Amino acid sequence: MLVLLLSLLPACTTQATVNPRLFSFSSYIGPVVNLTFDDTAILKVVETLNIGSMRYPGGSPSNHWNITSGRWIDSQHDFYANRTAALPIGTFTPAKYMAGLGGLLKAPPIWNMNIYSMEGAEMLAQLDTLKAMEVPVKYIELGNELAGGCGDADYLAKLPPFVKHAREVFPNAQIAIIGSWGSSTNGPSNWDKCAQTLKEHSFLFDAITVHQYEPTNVTLSKYPEDLQMSVQLISPQAILKFHEDTVKKNIGNIPIWLDEFNWGGNWAGPTTWPTQIHGPLRGIFWASFVLQGLARSETFQSLNYYSLFEQDGVPWTPWASCVHVSGQANKPDEIGMDATSQIFAHFAQIALGTDKTARNTQQLNFSSEMLGRQVELYGLTEFSCVIGSMFWTDNNNNGRSYVLVNACPNAVQGVLAWNGAQTTSVNVNITSYEATQKFNSANHWVPLNQIENIMSPPWNNGPLQPFISSGKYYVRDGNVMNITLSALSLTIIQAKI
């Protein structure tokens, strides 16, 4: 039996403040999606989703990007370079970023530097540019995936002068090196080739980046069809544990930035769950990652979902994006939202709020709720079917919110119980998103301007029509409120005394 405890008693010592970087995107606004950082549609999306942070200028573009001009520096990506060059020089610089969408983020972006196609003084000058632009610099990333893989010798040879200068210019910034990112078709990326090399170069970094696109079709095909959605939703438990254990064992107690993650892309065969690209399964999968990140927040200090924007005629990320924007400037009426964006907005509103008040969180442990069948995934054999976290604010100790994922192929019964000295009443609102519920897969973009309650989820008339119930629950000694977590679901419970 699953038990949720609503209490006015002091919270236990395991509470933590919610890290907004766990609600982030690896986005390609600028280099790929050629709308300006102050475009009204872009600003509307960032505000609506309540995004915690992002990554500038994204992943692969960073290896070919000039932050001083805000343009591509070579012809490798002519299609995108020509689109960017059509706008005035300086349009896509870090200064313009922070003057636009960056100012709406809860935490400054990861600044991803060009280590690949720049050399010497020009490479180091990127840091001086950031300083001169007076943008907030907390996280510096040392480039993106390189052909030589994790521990690439040429890459490592270029880092010492850059890192030395970074620590002189931004002494309080965290610096992350390229870690595990290989496109595995059979489980998490392999650390064997680079873990020892990174340990020998640990003086160069404060954190390690990981990119993970799992599970793929290859992974899922090993399991019975009736368990595949469950495996999808429990996979973040195994993935984050695998990377955390591997880094601690082979390199040390080093923070990890999972600054690209999603399920498998087309490099591993047909895109994983092709009918669910914009469906609820993907949104619940994202929420599972965030819940696991919250549970391991000392190690995982950034989670950047790949990706945010899809734009007509742009082939970069149509299989992975959750918001559609126009190819023309300042067209907020043409914003389209999918199921993942709807779930993101609701979860972020609970965990981050819409004001500047910090939210507290505490992991909920339901170790007795297991899958019921033996499953081995990435070396892990014991999984909690139900994972969740509780959220509250210090200035509103009369309420608690719970975000729960049930990965079981069956419903789980539970109770909401009262722990306090007084007889009282509790207002309870429950919203449930089910992975198997119907959505319009043929026309998965729902116009944002047709959605009601966009700033106070759950949305009405959105991509999903979640199951919603509410009422006043009168609490007396020993009384409980029965709750049901549907199979393969995300449930958000808001309770206020």
C-alpha cells in the first residue's frame, strides 16, 4: 500500500531546495531555429513552460560557433549558417540571449564553448567576450561531442590554457568536460575508453557532461511487449545509477551534467515509439528522469532535455522537439504545443512555482512497489514501480504537492493520510496523465492560443485531457483518503489544509 503523508510537523532533514537546472532544455534557438532571442513567440514559450535553464548555443553548434559575432564560423553547416547570416551580425550573441529569453530563466544557461574549431588566443578570447558582455556565468561547458570520443587526445591537449584562463576570469564558475556520449544501441554509453583518461586530467574540470539517448528499439525489443512501456519508464532509474556509480568508482565524486537526454533516435533504427513522439509516454518518461534527478541531485546538477523547438523546413530535431514555432518572426499565434510540453509546464509549475520563492523537495520512497516480474536493465534488477517527490514552500507550510510516476503495467492503490494534532479539512486536487490515453497523433500540435489555463496548469483543451478530480477531504484521527495511481501514469496531487 502506497502512503502519502500530509503533515504540519517539521520536515525531515533529507529535504533540499529544488534545483531549477533539472527543468532545462538543450535548445538550438539561434544557430538552428533562426528566431531572435526576444522574438515574442520564443518569450511566450519560455514563460509558459516556466523553464528552469537552457544551454547556449546548444550542443553540436558550439563546435562551430563564434559567440562574439553570434554566427557559424565555417561552411560545414551551410543551410543553417546562411539562415543565421541573413540577420544582422550580433543578433545571436550571449548578450542578446540574456537580454531576451535568458532573462526569463530561473538559472543562467550553460555556456558551451568552442574548443573544436578555434585555436590559441581566439579560443581563449571567448571567455573575455563573456566577461565584457556582462552576462552571468555559472556553468562553462568545454565543447560538445567529438569524433575522437570521450578522452580525445587532441581535445585534452587544448584544454589547459583555456581552463586556466576560465578560472582567472570566472573563479566561481563550474567547468564541465566532455564525458560519456557515445551513441550506444545496447545500453548506456560506455565509459571504459575514457574513465581513466579523465581521472588523469581531473585538474581540468569540476563536472562531467553525459549525453544519453536510451532506451532504443534494440533495448526495448528484449522485453515482452506488455512490459515495454514499463521498461521505458523505469529506465531513468537504471541510467542515472549507472552513470553515477561509474563516475564515482573510476573518476571520483564528481558532479554530472546530463545536458542531453531523450529516448533513442533514428541512428539506432526507426525512432523509438514513433506513434508517441508527441504523446504522453514521452512526457511521463521526461518526468521520470526529473524525479530521479531530484533523488540524486547532489550528483546530477543539470538535466537538459533534447530538444525544445521544431520549426517548419528545419530537419535538425523534428523527432525530439515538443514545441512548434513559425518560420516567421513574432508569430505567437502559431505556437504549437504537444503532450510533453503540457506535462513539463505542469510539473515545472509545481516544482519551481511562478514567483521567486524557493521550493523545497523531499524524495518519497516506495520500495515495496515492484514490477512484479524479473527485469534486468543496464545491470540493475530491482526497480521501484512508483517513484515520486513532495514539494512545498517555507512560507506556505499548509500545503503539499506530490508528483508521482507509476511505471507498473497495473494500477497501484494508496492513501493520503493526515499527520497532525488537530481535526481539519484538506482541499485535494488530483491530475492524472496516462501513457496510453488518446491524443491526436495525426495533428499533434495544439495551438497555444486555444489552450485555457496556460499559466495555471492543468491545461484545458491542451494536447492531453488528463483525468482531474477535486474535493474537500475532512480529516479525523485515523481517517485516510483512498487514491489510485493508474497504470503507466504521472499523477500530480495538490493538497492544502
